[in-house]
Amino acid sequence: MNRNDALDLDATDLDATDLDVTAFDEPADVQRLVALHDNLADRAEAAGDLDVVYRFLESPIGRLLIAATPAGVCRVAFEVERHDAVIQDLAQRIGPRILHAPAKLDDVARDLDAYFAGAAHDLGTRIDLRLASGFRRTVLERLALVRYGERIGYGQLARAVGNPGAARAVGSACATNPLPLVLPCHRVVRGDGTFGAYRGGPAAKRFLLEFEGAHRDDGAISR
């Protein structure tokens, strides 16, 4: 397929959530529609015509949106962030050719399912950090070294990245982390030990910290 034959993809034309399967009476019709969509996704990917693929995943802390570029996972978003707004932001910041393609992110979904089952301590997925830059990116890269079940203070993390007076900036980096769970900003807490803010909300942060504390010694897989 040459560039002139490329499929015209954007966030509205090829969003699979817009497909009305209720118009099809037989299960075989629905299966054919799904197969058609998957074929479309495969053709677009092969032609290099996708900027972002995404899917949804149900979790103990609510429905998550997972998005990836060809380079790796670029975004994990909580319901409180409004998934439709997140998709539009991805279209503006990365590219408009966005496709709802759950199968393309099955491996990431399995990793997250294993994490929430207590069977895996870390997510061994490739990431794309293009949505973070400068000092914020430096902080997020250091977050990958904070191990499962551990907690680190904002000030401690600032010192770890060589800028001991930047605790507030570290907090800002965590608050805007495009890859929560993958880069575990929930493990960063206030100096007095209280949890502090979180992109997914305080209840989600509490759940994650308490969940990891309860499963820290379960012998789960670390990737």
C-alpha cells in the first residue's frame, strides 16, 4: 500500500466505540464487523497510518484508558480525567490518526490485570515518554526505580534527581505523570507520611498503596 492508498484515520472516523452493533441481528454479523475493524487496524498499522491506538480496561480503581504509539505506551488515564478529553488531547499533542484497537494492547492489559491480581509487581511494557519533558521527565524516569511496596517522599525524590530544593516541582511532575501505574507516582508521599495528591484521586492512591503493602511479600513476578 503506497501513501496515496493510505487509509484516512482520525479520532472520530475510526473510533470503534462509534460502531453500532445493535444494527446487526445475528452474532455472525457482529463477528464480521469486529473482523472488519481488526483488519482495518492491521492495514493502517502496516501502512504506518496510526499515531495512537487505545483501549479501555476495568480495574479495582475504575475504568482505565490505555493508549500507545508505535514506540510504546504513552498514556494511562483515569475516569476522573474524562477519557474523551484525554483522547482529544492525544490527537492534538501526538497526532489525529487514533484508533480504538483493544487487541493491539492486549499484552499491556494482561500486565495490568496481573498487577491488580497481585501476581506481578512491575509492568514490563515499553513506554513512550514524549508527553513529558525537561525536569518532569527526569523525575518520571527516576520513578521507575521506586520498587513495589516502597514509598519515597517528594523531598527525597528531589534529592535523588540532584535538585534537593525542588520538592514542589517533583510534586508537579507526579501530578502530571502521563503514565500512572506504569511509572508509579502513587509511591511518592509527603514528608510526614500522608499520601498527598494523585491524578486518579485520593481514594485510588490509598487503594494502590495499601494493596501493594498487603501483597509486597507474595512472591509475585518482578519484570
